[in-house]
Amino acid sequence: MADGKDLPLSAEAERLDIATAGNGDLRLAATRISDKGVLNYFQVKNDRSETKAVNDLELVPTEVNGNTFRLVWKGNTVAASQVNVETSEGWHRVLKPAKDGTVMLTTPFPARYLLEVTARVNGSATLNGK
């Protein structure tokens, strides 16, 4: 949670189940190092009510419940190379960021939208001592 508290969750076959929604935006973060030594951050955020990044890497709306987002790495805005968008209904788009690094997503119908960001971020990152 944005207030720093953790919610209990359990792993199921194809999903993680969070018993209670709590208040504010929910976040889940995980990392992986690929076989080529690339650090991959996985960050899930449910809702768009908070415009301040909490995690090291986070895609946040520029205004509450807005459709324009900025990518934040350790408190600084960075430009994404592209943002892939898809829904469980099979709808998908590729968004290119504006010159200021923001991306705008028009949501044509109610659904849960998954945004996948591709970005190269310079600077120090340490995972498992590497």
C-alpha cells in the first residue's frame, strides 16, 4: 500500500489473490535478472488515484484518474521507449511517448488495462549484490 503497509496475498495457479482491497492504489513489485544479465522490473499498480511514485520504477498518472502517464525511476521522470497496452478482451495498442516522456491512453471501454513499459534506465541498481 502507499502507506507502506503490506496486504496478505496468496499464490494461485495463474494469479495472486489479495484478500482485501484496502484503501488507495495497490502495488506489487518483483524483479528478475534475465539470462543475458538484464534486470527486469515487474510492477503492478491497481487504480489511478495516486500521482506520486512509491516504488523505484512506476508508471503514474499525471493527474488523479487521468489517462496521461509518466514513468518514474527512483524519483526522476524518465522516457519510456514504448508502452504496450492490452486488455483481457484481446484489445491491444502500442503507445509512443511524447517529447516530455509522457504517454496518453484513451480507454475506449471499461476494462482492466495492462500497460507494459519498455525503457532503458541508466544509473545504479543492485539486486542480490549484483
